[in-house]
Amino acid sequence: MDLNYKEFFELMPAYLTILDRDLRILAANQRFRKDFGEFEGRYCYQVNRHRSERCEQCPAERTFRDGLRHGSEEQFQNLSGKEVSLIVYTTPIRNGAGEITAVMKMATDITEIKLLQNQLRESRERYRQLFEEVPCYISIQDRDLRIIEANRQLREDFGDVLGCKCYQVYMHRTEECVPCAVKQTFQDGQVHQIEEVVTARDGQQMNVLVYTAPIRNGQGQINNVIEMSTNITQIRQLQSQLTSLGLVISSISHGIKGLLTSLDGGIYLVNSGLEKNSQERVKQGWQMVERNVARIKTMVLDLLYYAKDREPDLEWIPALMVAEEVCGLMKGKAREYGIEVQCAFDPGTGNFAADAKAVRSLLVNLVENSLDACRVDKKKRAHQIKIGLKGYPEYIEFAVEDNGIGMDQETRERAFSLFFSSKAGDGTGLGLFISNKIVQAHGGQIQLESELNRGTRVTVKLPRRQLALKQPSSKP
């Protein structure tokens, strides 16, 4: 094929023009003339841009100045008025003496590419907005469980999480969770689901339902895992209330069954005493009836207490008497496990308004929790539990301290959740939950301090409540 340079110039699949120093078009190839019209005597900015002055950033002018090749991305307007996106390159044309006499300008149409780029950018923006605004926690994690992307909801509730390990952010732990849904997805490439309790940076605890899914590259390899967590705290709170009610009903049903049997025995004695005209038998049977009816009444009231939030049955009670009663009761139980119980009570604590039965239950639960923590701790030779009582003008302070197994941060944050236990299956998980509920009902405060393998201290402050209650008599 014998083609000269002019034919190459004409047939090039791009817009080719030759410009002089004034940016006047000296020559243009066939494709340029077809899309932009005739050029004789006209400047490039008049033909390409329909402008009356030069462009601010002109690559041809730069080539005339420094003799180098230059490139830029520009928008031209063709004969039909359509905007065309172009990649423009300029190169100098020199004479025999090496002087630049003209500049060749080559422009390649990238309109379709720009259209695809804009569509891609808009698509990314839409997906980014969806990622940011979806009402759940979303993170993208690498194989080291580091968070490399996080949506707005996650950043707002958990802080600056990028680069942090997920278990540090959600659980405040120093080691990985077991099981870990993200690791499972990395291993098998499947979607996994797990329910967890997480703690936001403000200390708020949330029940979340977690889903993990793989993110693959073009070769199908798993590069990252996306983790989506939905807050189901309200659902779990409702379930906890129903579960708590069911637990209480179950726990007292056996007791009521025994009491009803005893009640039947008392009724039998009364009826047989009436038939045999035996006053002694009637009296004995009636005492059994009264005693068992009173116990049934107490159980029903307990059921109502746990099944429904209500104001405590306040009465003025001596704080010292309640503390000594609980201390005496728990010393015997602690002795069975070889655990020492020390009681340090302020004798001048005085009285306070409270539900006596609820406060006793509160203290017993706290001490039993400490007993369990000491009992399962195999790292120490001796264990002690200290029960304290102090009186202040506005409140009474009870304290229960032990040197048992202790708690890490995650355990401390979940300690007051229903059925959560730090004793690895040896505890019911009810003690601190019930204690916290009693304290809240009295308008008090409960504070937990604990360190793993060092021990735990629980402090309870109950207001004296200087209400219009009849002060207890000083007479015996």
C-alpha cells in the first residue's frame, strides 16, 4: 500500500488540525471538517468552542512557548451543537532550522467513555449514599478484623473506628470473639448470622443481629467481609420481660403446689375436728390454713412485683437490722465453701424508707453473686467477702466486695443483663439483674467496679426518702 503523509493525515480516526502562532487553523483533516465545518481563516477557539477569545489553558500555546508535547481534556461543540468530550494532544512542527513554525493538534473523541464514567460515578454516589444512610451498623473488615470502611450510623455511635479491630470497637475486648462470624465468612465464603450485645461509646448497651457476607474481587477471591448489625434491643427487652415473668411463675409454681397440699391438710384437720367435736384439732388445722394462705399471698405478691413495675411498699426500717440479718444468713452458707465473710457496719446508720423484703433480696443476691465468683475462682488459696454499711444524710450505702474471679470490661458492661452470668454456666444470671431492678424501683444507684482475676465491688445507694411515713417506735 503506497500512501503519502497527506493521505495518512486525512484518514486518521481523530480530529487533526495544524495551527499557527495566532492559533489560526492552517489545515484540518477530513473527520474534523465533517464534524466542525470549514475552517479557512478562522481560529481554533472560534471553530471548536464558538468563543471570541482564546481559551484560558491552551495546550497549543504552551507547545509554542516551550516546544514540548502537552495534553488536556476539553469540551468541543460540533456543527449540530452537540458537546463532544475530547482528549487533546499537541506537538510542535519544526522547520529545517529547528524553529517551531506550527503546532499539530490531535483530539480523540471520548464522549462515550465520559458518559460511562459519569454513570459509574453517579452509581457509586447512590450506593455510597445507601451505605451511609441505611439505619443499621455497616462495616467492611479485612482478614485481620480491622474496620476499613464504616457507615455514618456506626461512626456516630462508636466513634472513629477506621483501622481498629472490630472486637475492640463493639465489645471493648482485647482478644477475638468466639465464634467470630466474620472469620467464618472468610473461611467458607458463606453468609453467617449471630446475635451479640455491643456497647456504644456513650456506654449504651444494644442487642444486635449480625449478618456477614463476603466481598470478592474479579477472580472470585474474598478480599473483605461486610458486617451488618441491626439493633433489636427493644425486641429483646420485651422478650426479657416475658421470659422474666415466665421464670418467676415457674419458680414459684412448685412452691405453691406444696402449699396447696399443706392447705388441704389443714382443711382436713378442721373438717375432721368439727366432725369429732375436737377443738384442738380444729385449732391446729386452722393455724395450718392461716399459715399457708399467708405464704401463698406472699408468693403472689412476689409474682406481681417481678411481673409488673410498681412502687415499692415503703416503710421505715433500720438499715443496720437488715444488714446484720443478711450477714448472719450468708455467713453460714459461705462457711460451707471455706469463704470468709467480714461485716463492717456503721452502728449509727439510722432508718430509711424502703421495701424491707426487696432490700433483703437485693443484698442476698449481691452476696450470693460474690459467693459464686469466689467459688469458681481456682487461682487463689483464700477468698473473702466484705459487706459494708454506711449512713449519709441523704442516702444509705451498702457495699459488697469480694476477691473472686472478677470481670473484664465486656462482662462488666453486660453484668445487669437478664440471664448474663460471668461464672461460665455456674450462675443463673439473675442475681445482678434482679438487684438492679430493685435499686431502680427505689430510685437508687448501683455501681459495679471489677477487674479480671482481682475481684468485684458493688456499691448500692438507696435514698432515705424523708416522706410522711410514721417513724418506727423506739419501744421494744
